[in-house]
Amino acid sequence: MGSASVDPSGEFEAGSFNSFTLVYTAGYFGIDDTGSIKVVHRFASDMGRPQFTDPQGWNYTTVEASNGAVLEVEYDGKRNIRPWDKTVFIRVVRGFLHEGDQIVIRFGDRRQGSPGIRVQTFAEDTFEFKVLVDAFATYQYVELPKSPTISVVAGPPVSFKAILPTLIRVGETFKLGFKGEDKWGNPSHRVTGNFDVRSSIPIENLPASFSMAEGDYARILSNLSVSHEGDLEIEIRQEGKVVARSNPCRIVPQAQYRHFWADLHGQSEETIGTNSARDLLVFARDRAFLDAMSHQANDFQITTEFWHELNRLTAEFNRDQEFIIFPGYEWSGNTGLGGDRNVLYLQEGRPIHRSSHALVDDMSDEDTDANSADQLFEALKGEDVIVFAHIGGRYADITLSHNAQIERSIEIHSDWGTFEWLLSDAFEQGYRVGIVANSDGHKGRHGASHPGASMFGAYGGLTCLVAGELTRASLADCLRHRRHYATTGCRAFLAVNAVFDNPATLFSDDPNLGSTVQTTSVRKADMGAVVEYDGESVTLEFELMTEGPIENIEIRNRMEVVDTLRPYGKPDLGRRIRLIWEGSGYRGRGRQTVWDGHATLTDNAFEQPQPINFWNLDKQLVQTDDSRLEWKSLTTGGFSGIDVRLAHPDNGVLHVDTPLIKETIPVASIGMEPVVFENGGIRRRLQVFRLPDENPTRRVKQSVRVPLHKDGDNAIYLRATTEDGFFIFSSPIYIVRK
């Protein structure tokens, strides 16, 4: 069927512009009249989209035949079988190819002024230009036995991360993780030099400095401990300049539980992701500094051989008290049959119940399939297993199918976006669920999942598991009792309790499950608890410590916002305002909402504009003059926006123009409470509000009185928002009126 080569080959920086010439040389059969070839890339790749009409634009691509045959050329993002679905399609429409004739494809043809094609934004050792050939014009394609590859590597570091645990006991050993990331969020192997370490409290075995050399992707300082209680933060400096500040860490004399950070959902190249499953596990442990993870591949693409390999890997990497990995898979049923679920086993060697064999040729175990979510729950009866509902391309329809015994959590944030409507569905159905957030990363960056420049609209989430020890059994107990909280990517310390005026009845498990439960009389209950109480209200007490300043904290009962707390008041407001846009079009794959637009000021001026959650560097915020800001942005359920100071606090009029919302707002009317403009969809809206010029608050400890409903469950929890663009969700405390 021929051969293919690419020039140049070698290493190329992620997100850089280059030109690649791929030459296909026809084999013995040539290519017949109306035959074709495909050059395909992975679904996960965000390499620039080839275009054929603008010779001076990005990603300009040309195609020609060496013998003068006339070619038809198209690009289609779904013209081949996943995961190799991004396709340059080339058909011979007049003429044919003999053996030795060539088709020459110039990706990023620079001969007429194009800057080239943008390389994908994430690292991959073997980025493949996969070539498939239809030599006989039958539309039956044969993959070349060897397709050309390049290596995509990280760029130089532009930011640094220092990662600590968020809760440890006095005297316990812990680790500090440090890395540099390039502008697209890849851990950089080009971090060099000496780094000084400064701690807010004394740490045993903490070196005063450390060094990194070319090739080091990260550094882990181990066997650290603290001899007394306190709140710990660490600064990393280079040449006297602070390059990284850690997340906060609470150190306590005694505690029943510790905090363990997890990303329980991600895929590798064996299915729809990038880089190998082994690479994914190593990244999670050594470059994202996670405590726990799970590889969750689409079930309809997991061969029996790969399922066995995943189980071998989880057994190899799982180490009690060091790093926990749950064997499992993503049950990827169609939405009409229940939608995506994540299945986590506590032991290796358990069966896989696929939603279908769509991309698995071996049908010998078809009888083990579970085509609907109900069938999945039935098949998992008696298994030591945990399930949570997920929203990706497909979404979980928990109103159609749910099993409260094993599906005790829902995932409301991932790279796909933020989906609080799933929590609303759960409350409306009377389910008692905890909240998790994970990445569902496809780009090999498990636990630190930047979305890159593709359809993903958010940074990947994390779940903090509040558990007694770092073992599968202890983490599973935490998940089954909903004793965890979730963030959209930051590591924050959070403690939440409901405090009762009179004794309340705490259930050892959800009494709705029908099993025998024990009861205890309590005056306090923590996240995930199910409690019976006869009072009219309850006190929610919490403490939150964050890396970025705290913007607000919503106290909620079900979806109702009982109170909104801010660490500042109206007298503190200054010249700083925020424009926030958020939401999605609908629940399915086409949820992306485009907010490309501009803002102008009359009789005033913008100063120091800063983007919020502009993850895709192809979409920028630009100040064109003192009174005009322009941007390109999209949301998929979460939020993005602009933080900007005004030259005069109250002068003039703000004009905002987006495809969905066009509004004129007097600057003097912008206050602490947001001015909100709705636009249908799912929470699709624009908000404008004012902030203090400086907000130093990164710790809030407070108690709030929460009235209780008389009908159904009271689901009491909080959602905090930080100024650097993150959400933090506590899992609800469920209170039933006696």
C-alpha cells in the first residue's frame, strides 16, 4: 500500500508553529481513479486545523500529486474511526497513481507567507501522522504498517507550582512537590538553577535550597515533618524573587482523618487519550503529586488484553500509604440508556461490563455486556465497587437510572466544564450524593489537566478525600460516606460541620438504602452525613483556606442560596470591577457557548485588565486603547471573565457587546451585588460587580444559621469562589426533619 515520511522530524515545542512536509509514496497497487488516502490525528490532539484557502493564515496546507493527478482535499474532524477521527481526506478525482508516484502534503506551507501550522499544545513522544490508503476505490482503508512521527516536547517554564498536603498531623512525614510549567501547562524539562526554600513554620529535613538541571521535570522533597500545630505555607525563590507559593496546609495535633488529593478519571492513548497508561500513572504520581487516581478508559474501546494490562499496572503502582490507584473503567453508554458512569473496583481481576463492543472486534465476551445503566447496576450487584455519574461528550441521566447503593457521588466538574445542574437533578430526585471533581483528561496530564486549545473548556478538577489512611479501603469508605470535597483545580483546606442546638440522630449509613443502620446521638455532623433532627434551623460552621483570595462563599440548602458571604463590605469597594460570563448551551456535546466580544467605556478608562480562566492561549484578552477591551472566549458550563480597574470609580458608562448579550451599564450603578443579565441555556449569563482594590483574604472561619425545609431532605453545603477563578464545593450534609 506504499509508505510515508515526514520532514522535518525530531522534537518540536508544544504550541509552536512549524511546517511539515508529509510525502506518501504509492505502493505496488498505486491508487485507482477515485481512490483516496487519509492522514489522521487523534481526537485529543489540538494541532492547528488545516485550512486550504488562506496562504498567509495559520495552518495553511497544500496538497499535490507528483504526476499531476487532480486531487480533492477536505478536512473533517470526524471522518475516521475514533480515536483517529481528525482527518485530512485526499481523493484522486481525475487520473490515478502508479507505484512510486507521490502525494505531497505541506502542513503549514510557508512558501506564501503562512506562519506554519500550530503544533499541539501538550507533550507526546510519538505524535503520529497516521496514513490510511484506499487503493482500490472501495472506501476500505488499509493502515500503513509504519506511519511517520514527531516528538512534541514542553517549552521553557513560565510559571512554577509548589504543592503541599492540606491537612497532616504533627510529626507525620509529608512531601513538597515542585515543578515549572510552560505556557500551555506542560511540566517543563528546561527548569535549571538553584532554588531557595522559605517556610512559614520550621520543618524538619527541609533543605534551605535545592537545584534542578536540564531534563528534570519535577522535584519532590520527602520525609518532611513539623513538630507543632499551625498553618504552613512555603515560598520558593530564585535569585531573590518569589517564583512559587504553596497551597496552605493545616497541621493539627490529632485528627481522625487526613486529606488525600485525587483525580479519579483520565484516559491514555490505548483508548482516546494521549501517551501510554503507564505514562499517565507516572505523571499523576510524580508530576501532579497526587495521592490517588483511577484510569478510566471508554469501555467500548478496552480490549480484553488491555483490560488485563490495566489491572497489571494498578497492582504494580498501588502502594498503601504512598500512592493509591483504583482499577476501573468508564462505562460509556449512550445518554438514552443512562449515560456515562465511572466504575472503580477495590481489587484487580474483576470483570468489565462494557456498554457495547463498538470498537472491540473480539466478541467472545459479548454476553458480559451491560448495554444500559440499569443493566450495569444489576451486573455490579455484590461487587466491592464504587460508581459515580459523569458528564463528558455523553452525560449521565440520573433521572433515568441511579443506584443509591453503589452510586453515591456525582462528578460536577471536569475538563468538559462545570455542571451544577447534575446536582440539581440529584436533589429533585431525592438522592443523597457527594460531590466529586476530576479531569477526564485526554492529554496525558492527570491531576494537572490544562485543557489546551481544543473543545475542552475548563481546567481539570480535583477531589479531596477525607480519610483515615491512604489505602483503597479507607478511601472507599470516605467515598461511600460522601466525606469529601471538590475543586475545579486548586488545592484548598476545607472543614465543614453542621452544629445542632439539640441532640440529633446520626445514621451510620443512608437509611433509604433499606439496610440495617446504626444510630448515634450527636451535636455535630461533618460532610456527607445523614442526620435526623427536629429543629427549625441548624448552624453551618466552616473554615476555608485558599491559595488565591476568596471572592465569595455561598451557603446553600439544596440549590437555594441561603447566604452569600464576602470577606469585605461596601465601604471596602474601590475602582476594581469584574465582568464574568458563564454557562452552556445545553446538556449535550454542543454545549459550548462563544462569548467573543468587547467592552468600551465612555468618560472613563480601563487600567490593568487581567483575564480570568482564559485557558486557551489562542483566545486572548486585548486592550486596544484606554477605553476598549476585546476578547475571544468560550464557556462549557464554568466561567471566564475580566478583572479590571477603572481610572475613575464612578464616572461614565460601560458598554458590553457579546454575541449573546449586549448591555449598557452606568459605572456608578456597579456595586457589590452582581448586575446579572440572563440568556437562556443552562445558567448562561453575564455578571458585572465591584471588588476592593486589594483583597488579601485567603482564610475565612465562620458560622451561618441555615433554616431547614419541612419537606424532603435538607442538603446543606457551600460553594466558594476564589479570585483566581476556582470553585470549591463541600459535599452536602443531609438533614431530615424529625
